[in-house]
Amino acid sequence: MIYRSLFPRDFLSELERLQNEVRQNFDISPSIRGFTRGGFPALNIGSTAKSIEIYAFAPGTDPASIDVHIDKGVLTVAGERPSMLPPAETKATAHIDERFSGRFRRVVTLPDDIDASAVSAKYRDGVLHISIQRREAAQPRRINIQ
């Protein structure tokens, strides 16, 4: 059990803590860990000097059902993950259903220096890897001093 004083010394920080708890409890974004922040699919986004690397974790999703678009500097990953529950006509009862199923959509704003014509996407073992190259002019280069 976590000990909390009944009379907090800093009323505003205690109020902020309560707001955060309420926000977390009502944030209904399913993930592999249950109901937490974020959404499905979970994303890891990073960059190098030459590219933007995006990993979308979507196990159990058919790659043909995933749609990836770049338009005006915005990347959209959308698709559908089927339900694994037995059909209703089998009269089976599901006691716990924590796995996300249904339509999903994630939107990421990209930096201005990307080359939208140099994009690759690969799906392997439930992970969608999207690599977006940066424009050649935006990449760092060494200037020789004469």
C-alpha cells in the first residue's frame, strides 16, 4: 500500500497527481498491456542523419490490411486487426478479451526535410518497419577549408 498524507503540504501538486490518475484511468487506448497511453499499433520513432525510422508493432495483423500513406509531411498508418474470438453462432463465452481488434489509425507528423519519394516499408514477425530517407540537401556534410 502506498502511504499518502491526508493533509498534503503542496495542495496544487496533489491536485495535479489526482488529475493524472483520473486521466490515466479514463484513457481508453488499448495496447498489448491493457488500457494505457498510446494506441494500437504501438510506435517507436527514431532518426539518423540520413533517415527517419518508424517501427509499428502490429502482431496478428495481415500486412495486406495495413495502409501506409504520406501526404504533406504526415504519415498515416491504418488498417484492421481481426477478432480472434469464436463466432457468435458457436455460443462460446469469452471471459477475458484483452487483445485489441478492429480498425486502427495512427498519424505522425514528419520533419520538413524528408524525401517522400524515398520510402520503404517492410513487415516481418508482427513489426512494420518504415524507413523514410531525408533529402540529400538536408544531410550534414563536411566542408573542406582551403
